[in-house]
Amino acid sequence: MSTTRHLVNRQRRLAAARPPTVRPPTARPAARRKPEAAPRPGRSHIAPWPLVLAALTVLLAAFSVLAYVEGGHARKDTAGHNTALADTARTSEVKGVVDEAVQGIFSYDHTDPARTEAAAASRLTGAAVAQYRALMGPVREQGPRQKLVLTTTVTDSGVEVVDGDRARVLVFADQSSTRTGAGGGTTVAAAMFAVDAVRQDGSWRIAALDTFQRAPGTSTDQGKE
């Protein structure tokens, strides 16, 4: 009996010595976040598109110029008949003939001027004959005295118009002019030719010439001997 009472008293003392139990506060529900407002139309922060540079090739730029140069000999009434893109065989034929013709008629060797004259006789017709003589006149006059050698090399060309037996071709070339006489030297320049071609007797000939540089092969120091 005393033992039981002793145990009860001990438990009471232990219970009195324990700290009071603290219950945690009841957790409140988390506050709901308000949904973010949708972005208003017209206020986008997307970076603008980069500017597109219109990089035109030299050939196309020159074509635009030629449309207003010298009246555009072969461009009259051809807008609805241009087959330069559709008739690839004829376009290629015209391009090859004109390239070869330009290199032949604008190349000159003072030791063999007859070769240039023969090329001009077989490749030129109509107004191109007088135009060519005016262009090459200084070369023929100064060639023997300056012992001139003129070499023309076509670097690029493009057929602008093919209309039946007529065509217009733009030709870019490099010209090397060498004077082997006293006080001579070599000059290299770029040239551009607008060529009107016609098909006669089954072959293409140059009917008109436009050139956009000084007369080929002329020297800036003509008085030197």
C-alpha cells in the first residue's frame, strides 16, 4: 500500500516538473496570389525586325541605268516579247557570240592591226560600224607610234532582252593597254559595253554599241616618244 502511494506521489511530482505543452497555432490558409494581368495588345517588347539591305549586283544596277541611256535602242516595244529567260538556248547563243565579238574587236596589236579590222568587218553591222570607228580611232592612230598592244577580256555579261532576231547584252570587261615604245607602260581599266545584236544570215552581229569609259587604249601622255 505504501509502495503504491509512493509511486503515485512520484508521478505527481514528475508531472508538476514538466513544462506545459504548447500547441502550435493553427496554420492559416495561404493567401491566393492574384493572377498577373495579361499584356495589353500593342505594348509588345519584342525587338523590331532587322533592316533588309537591298544588295543589288553590279549587273542589275547597270541594267537600270541602261534603260535610260542613249534611248535604249533595242528596248522599244519589246516588253511583251522578251524571251531572254524563257529561251535559254538562244540567250546562251547570243551571250557567247557577243562575248567573243567584244574581245575580238576591242583587242589590238600594233604588229597585226589587220586581225582587229577583220574581226570588226565580220562582227559589226549598221550603226555599230561608225560607232566602232569613233571608239577605236585613237587606237589606230597612236598604235604604231606607241607600239600599242590592247587586250580586252570579258569578265561578265548578261542578256537583257531577246526579241526574235534582236537582243541587248550588257558586257563587263577588263582592258590592258601596253605601250612598248619609249616612255611606255601598262594601264589596266574596267570597261562596260551595252550591245545591241541582230541575227543576220544565220549569225549574230553587233548592230549598236554604247561604251561607258574613255576610248580604249588611249594614253594620258600621248606626247611621249
